[in-house]
Amino acid sequence: MTYWEMLAVLAAGIGAGTINTIVGSGTLITFPVLLATGLPPVTATVSNALGLIPGSISGAIGYRAELSGQRDRVLRLAVAAAVGALCGAVLLTVLPPTAFETIVPVLVALALVLVVLQPRITRAVQARRERDGTDGAPRHGGPVLFAGMLLASVYGGYFTAAQGIIYLSLMGTLIDDTLQRLNAAKNVLAAIVNSVAALFFVFAAEFDWTAVALIAVGSTIGGQLGARVGRRLPPRVLRALIVVIGSAAILQLVTR
């Protein structure tokens, strides 16, 4: 990488760590930047997954107050996250690169749709709670949430973009708790998915250590920024940034 490319990857890591801590979809920032440096799609995805681990941990630490009292919930869902992440990582290495290049634009497009629809999802969750009251949903979401988180984690192990939004949508619909507390749990689960997938990738896939190191440093900084000041940022600005960069990623993927 050139010095300018290294600076761009570092900046992308900071942005991804910040956005991942707030809501998710940070991969939509780092992934196109890694592609722009010349990394193949699969190598970029693996390097990104490895680099985002410190950022996920940093964000979870920043939300440690909201994690209070959620040990049992996180432990239950961590099983689904770990198993799903391993399955997704295996799929990434087993499927041919042409399959990845075909699937990823679709996944990114789906992620962008989820980003755009997030306000509606949040309003729907709030309306449901107002209509049904605070009881009636299992404390830990029950088997339906476990199955949903398992499938979402398969996606996360394969390609991490928007997995946080999927997690929040599932937990917000099936668990009666504040979205800030659910976001704290989401950060821990995302760290588990990235860690399990990365551990597998270390032995089974190619990655770029320079990209990994730059994203790791940037995402660690971004995780703290997201936890401290991210809630003050206008949601529309964040969504617009994600959509613009994600659209650029789709365009670059389909024109390679």
C-alpha cells in the first residue's frame, strides 16, 4: 500500500469502529476502501473481519454500563453467534471466489435496504411495545430469537456488513428491553462473531497484515468514539454516509 492508501484504510477503520458501535454496517466503509487498494474481495473480507475485532471489543467496553444484568442473555445468544460465525466463515472459504463476487453485491444491497429501513423498524418495535405492554416476550427471546441470531451470525461470518442492524431488529422485536441495552449486547455478539470467524480465517484463508493492523487501530479508536459521542450524531447523516459508500462498493464490485 502507498502511504495515502494506508491513511485511507486507517480512517475507514475509525469510521467503521464508530458506526459499528452505534448501529452496525461499518464494513460498508472499510470493504470498498480495501477493494480500492487492490485487495481481492475475499482477502479484503478476511482482513476486514480480523481488523474489526478490537473495534468490537472496544465498543463493548464503552457500553459496559448498559451490559449490567445481561450476562445470561449474552451467554445464551453467544452460542448461536459462535456456531453461526463458524458456518459463515467455512462458506466463505469453501465457495469459489466467483460465488463470493456474485453474492456480496446482493448482501451489500440488502444491508443498505436495512440501513434505510432502520427508522421504520425502530418505530414498529416501539409501536408493538406500546400496544402489547412490557410483558409477553421471553426475557431472552426464546427459541425463535436463538434461531434468528444463528442465521444472522452465519451471514456475519460470511460478510459482516449490517449484521448489527439485523441483530438489533431481531432482539428489539423479540425482547422487551431498551434499545441501548440491546445495542450493548449486540456489540458483544458482534465481537464474538468476528473473533470466531477470524480464528478460522487465520488458518484457512489469505489476509493482508497491513490492512488488518490499520483497521484494528482505527476500529479501536472508533469503538470508543462511538460509545462516547456516537449517540449525539444525527442518524440521518450516518445512514446517508453508509448508503453512499455502500453504493460505491456495489458499483466497484459489479464493474471489476
